[in-house]
Amino acid sequence: MSTIKNISCTEIPDSFYSSERLSSTQDTANTTEKVMNIISRVKTGGDAAIHEFAAQFDRANPEKLEVLKEDIKNAQEKLKKNNPKLYEALCLSRDLAIKFATRQKESFDNFEMEISPGLFTGQRTIPVERAGIYVPAGRFPLLSSVIMCLTPAKAAGVSETILCTPPRPHSDGSGKAYADEGILATAGICGADKVFACGGAQAIAALAYGTETIPRCDVIAGPGNKFVAEAKKLVYGQCGIDMIAGPTEVMIIADKSANPAWVAADMLAQAEHDKDAQAVLITDSNQFAKSVEAELEKQLKTLSTAETAAESLKNNGYIITVDNLDQAADIANRKAPEHLELALDSGEVRDKLAKKVHNYGSLFIGHETAEVLGDYAAGLNHTLPTAGSARFTGGLSVRHFLKTVTTLRSSGKNGSGWKNSIDAAETLGHTEGLEGHAAAAHIRK
């Protein structure tokens, strides 16, 4: 049986482009009902509800929810001593992410301009006061997610960052609040202001509404399971959120100049996330397509996460052959993948494709630019739009922790621009039947 579906571009099913390929109406309804109940309980019960759900869902239910700063520092020092290579990798990732996010912030100008004589309009970009960060802690706690969520908040200038992550038994055997040691160490490396041992949809509710212990936040960012994603969707409006992310995706456009082993490895890197992940190769070479398929089968034999990766490839993976790479770009723009790789030699063809594609979360250009660099240590944020949402939004960035506000100032009656705008405002107020608006303009003449 083939590891992956190998088809031509004329055989692509409509479901390939559907953002709802993984949805189940019944399952979604059940998830929504459960999460609504959790949110309601946290809103009314506060910390008591958090403890109730911790006892029900988590490995620990500490008496107090906040992890002591001393314990965060100890976890950080322990990691530095016991695994200096990992510690240095985390610091490099943090430094590059901060550098990139800081440059992003610089692209938001504060200005004031005289839009017409005597009338001055302006813009200010202001950080939110408090950001909530959620980091799950499953079989493989994602330390990189701590970096990707905290660094743009820090670069934005957020006054206080609050991190929530599921509780774990304390390493010293006490009942004090604790969490995954790697997450705590990384939170320390990134300068999280407060860390709470609180997980799941109840953590999102606590960050959105606040409890006796956990402060209410203005924005919530971070990954999670379907319950966390649903909670973020339901609390949006009470606070801001980064996005609703689905299963991860990679699309690789490659020609015969690419290394089949590298391309297969990049596909497996996405497929190993979970069975719903999607890895896609588009190529104009039938021989290259066969070589990658063979490499996938070869590499799966030694991959520790082969069971998950193989199911992902079988259920959702594609190798698609096209007549030319312009067709590949058209498919990419319609699909709007989370990660898009151009595995091509440098030159006119690659440059043309890089300009033509415009729907993606992040674009990785060239053979050496593995998507895994963006996941971990190249400055880019790895929290990216999925399921076609790259058609209308980008990934998590410093902008999620900033708000752009506007100002208006007038020099008064001496400005002809002011007079023209007052006259226009009065006219429009009368036209819309809002006589109070018209009067507020007329009284100033």
C-alpha cells in the first residue's frame, strides 16, 4: 500500500482546499457545550472552579496556583547546569525572536499630519497592558511555544506577561504550584512576569475574565487542543486572541534540483505532529515525485514517531505533479498553506515563484531553508494561520500585542480645512437624520 497519495493536478479533490476537511458538526457541538460550561464555572467560581477542573483533568491540584519565582529560577538554573546545549539553543531562539519582533515593532510609525489646513490627524501604536500566554504540556511539552508567544509580547512593551500551563507535581514532593520544568525554565529565560499552574479551557477562561489569583488579560496567545481553541473562540471580544489554529500544514514546491531526502524529511517533520497534520509536495518532475515517495518509506522505518507520521501521510498527505511550476503557485495560492517551501535552485524561476505566491503563513526560500528553522531558531514566529486562514491573516507577531489608535487635533476657525470638515459634518448629520450630530457641528461655527 502506498505511503501517500500520488496524483496529478487534474485529480486534486475539492476537499483538498476545504478549510472544513477535519470538522464534525456533532463533535464541534459537544466541544462547544463542554467549554461553555467550563467558562461559565470559572466566571462565577473563580479559583475554586480552577481547582475543581484541575482535580478532574490534571495530574496535580496545588493549593495555590502561582508558581513561585524561586522555583522558576531554580528550574532555569537546573537546565543550564544539566543540559547546557538545550539552554543555549533556547537562549539563541529567544534572542533571534526578540530581534525580529523588535524590528517588526519599528515598522509601526507614530505620526501626526496636517490632513487639511488647520486639521491634524495622527496615529499612535500602544502596547496592551497585560498579555496572557497559554502553553500546553502534553507528552512533548513545546518549549519553543513559550519563546514564540512571550518574545513578541516583550518586544511590544507589554507591561505584564502572564503564563498559564498545566500543573504538575512539585519536584520536591510538596503541594506547591508547579509545572513542567522545561516550560518553567524557558519562561524564566524569556522573562515571564507571572506563571500559573493552570491548564486547559479553564486557563483560557481565567486569563479572559480573571479570578482571585489569576489576573484578567487584554490579549491571549498560545496553542492548545480543541478545547483550548474553542475557549479562545468563545472569549474573543472579552479579550483579544492571536488566532484559532488547526492542524499543522506544509506545502513544498520542488523541481528536480531538490534533494529528495531533504524534502521527505521536511514532510515527515510536519506529519509527525499528529494524524490530522498535512504534508504536500508539488513538483513538475514525475521522477522526483517517485524519489520522494521512496524516501518517505525509507525514513519512516527509522523515525520514532513513524506511527503518527504514517497515518498523517496516508490520511492527508499528497504528492501532486504539475505540468509547470506556475500551476504549483496557483495551487498554493488557493490552498493558502501554513508553511510554504520553495525547494528550488536560486535564479529567475525561484524569484518569479516567490513573487507569485501570496497566500501562506511563512515562506521558506531555497533548499537549505528548512521549515524547521522557522519552528525553532531563525527569528520568525512559528504560530501561523492554518486551514486556509492565511488568505486573510498572518502569523502571531508583535502586532497582536499592539493597538493602533488615532488622534485628531484642530487649530480652530482659522483653518480652512477645519471649516470645510465642520460644514461636511453638519450636512451629513442632517442627511442621516442625526440632528444632534448636525447641531454639534453647527454650534461651533
